[in-house]
Amino acid sequence: MPAASRAPGIRPVDPVRARAALLAEWQALAAFTDGLDAARLAEPSGLDGWTTADLVGHVAAGIEAVSRWIGQPVPDGPPIGVEEWAGGTAAAAKAISELAQEMAAAGRTPSDFVDAAAAVLEDTSDGRLTVTRIGPMKVSDMVITRLVEAVVHADDLERATGSAFPHDRQALAIVTRVLADILAVRVPGHSVEVRIPPFAVVQCVTGPKHTRGTPPNVVETDPRTWLRLAAGRIGWPEAIGQGGVRASGERSDLHPFLPLLG
């Protein structure tokens, strides 16, 4: 059956569930990175120019930022949304890399910041505006950006170390859906159905609208492959060649629209 027709947009995420998922993913990141020895930390991360220690430093910086951002005065101006954040992170790449390497050099890890960030979030309302690196955001949306970063970088750590990362299931589900919604917002339409079982189904790409039976253009993938496509960790041809994506129909090539983050 086709996905239900709806106006393109990032579907709201229950803030209580999002915060719980973020804390669980942070705690999993803290435990995972605490188990990495010096030799493993010195190895390449798979991200350009970064060691695994730099990647761990970046994750730590992403957690530390929550307390620092919320601790600043409430910003003026209209807030940006999650989709705008997703498209604006590349502009801060140099500063992000420098901070990651500073954190790594100082030996800082996620464990150093999880408790403080969780406490600040507990005392802050979802509707309050906060500073972020990209622009003002509602705290509830900022939480989603931290969740996207946590899940994507947990997957980076899985690839870097060769050890399976124990994602919080709710965190993986929320991020999968959010990234699928970003695709639907950027490439609106109803001619292609994108399925990421068991978490998400969206329609996108302009063209004839499918109304019944099996859609003529279908893309199906798993959550981890979807994360890697959305974050630019794997290319469309590679994902197809490895069997991580199954695409059928003349409009099912999503290569022009990926990655989503950057």
C-alpha cells in the first residue's frame, strides 16, 4: 500500500520520547567510547583527516554544546527548523573539526559531559529558544539535531571500530523518520515510495501520483544504510552494488538528492 498522502514536513516528535532517546543514545556512546583503548583511538576513523580519537572528541563536543548553548542569553530572531539545520552544517565544518581535535587532544570523552547536559535539558522547556552553531532554535528542535548527530556518529564509531554499536531503538527510529521526512521536504512529490522498515515510509519526487496497488517506483533500504546515505558516508551506486538499497522504477534513482546532511 502507498504511504498516506500528507503535506511535506518534518513530523512532530514527542519531546518526552525524544529526550529519553537522546539520553539513552548518549549513555550508550559514553559506555562505548570508554571501552576504546589508546591503540584503537589512534586509528583512522574513516572520516577525512580524523582519527577515532578526533571522532570521539567530536561526539563529546556535541554533547557539551547543549549546556553551553542553553546557558547563553535567549537569542532574538525567528528560529530555524531541523531541515534548515541539516542543510547548514557544512558551513561550520572547519570550526567543528578544530573543536573535535581540541577535545581529542585534551582527552575529553562523552562521559565528561552527559550528566551536565542531561541536567540542563531537564530544567529547560521545549519551547524556549536557544543559541546553536547554525542559528536560533527551539529546544525541542535542538534536541532532534543532537539526536541525529548522536546516531550518525555512533554509526561512524561502529564503522571505525568494526564493533556493533548498541543504538537505542527509539533513537534509531526517530532519526530514521526525521531523515526520511527531510528527503520528502526537499524533493516533494508522490511518484517514488521510500521504505525504511521497520521505521519509515515516505513519498517524494514529482511525477504521476500513485494511488493503488504496488507503486511503480520503490526504494527500500535498512536504517543503517539509510543513515550512511543521508550523511554521505556511502554513495548511491555503492549502496546499490552492495545490496543495501533495492530500487525499482525509472524515477527511483535518489542519487541527485543525497546526501541530506551538509
